[in-house]
Amino acid sequence: QVQLVESGGGLVQPGGSLRLSCAASGSIFSIYAMGWYRQAPGKQRELVATITSGGSTNYADSVKGRFTISSNNAKNRMYLQMNSLKPEDTAVYYCKARAYGLNDAWGQGTQVIVSS
């Protein structure tokens, strides 16, 4: 199995930046894709960005040009650099890993609040 732990959330003013981290452990060599998702109060969880083991990335239209997803070669760390944050980016952010032969893994989430 894969275990995931997010960190880096917090309170930031509009226009500010945050960097989220996701630490993976367990069967990390089985991971072939990872992603960030978010869930705002009263809304469904939505995709923010994904990255494959080959480095291909995908972003939600709402964050393109502002957020950058990355990971290290060891596949045990994933990051989300968030710039030009807006109040509508307020949500709990979750990391997810997809691994061969295993169920999808989710972290416990980290809260991001964008407010003045």
C-alpha cells in the first residue's frame, strides 16, 4: 500500500503564495501517477493538477498559469506551488496516488484559506 501525508497549508492573503507538499511512503515504486485535488465547503472534490511518472502534467482550467505541480525522481515527494491565490482557492487540498496493483491512496488533507 501507499501512504500519503500532506503539509504546507495555511492562511494567506489574496495574491499570495503557498507551497504544498505530499510525502509518500510504502510501495512508492508502484506509483505511476499522482495528483492534487481540493474540496471547498459544500462542494464536491475536484481535480487541481496531476503528474505522471513520466513527468506529464495536467491542470484544471481554474488554476492554469498560477499553480505548478512537480515531484522528485524518487516518487516519494510531490509539490504544488500555488501563486496568485484567490479566495475561491480556499479548500482542503488532498494528494492522491495511483499505483499498479493497488487501490488509489489519499492523504488526510491540508487546509488552505485565502482571505484578507
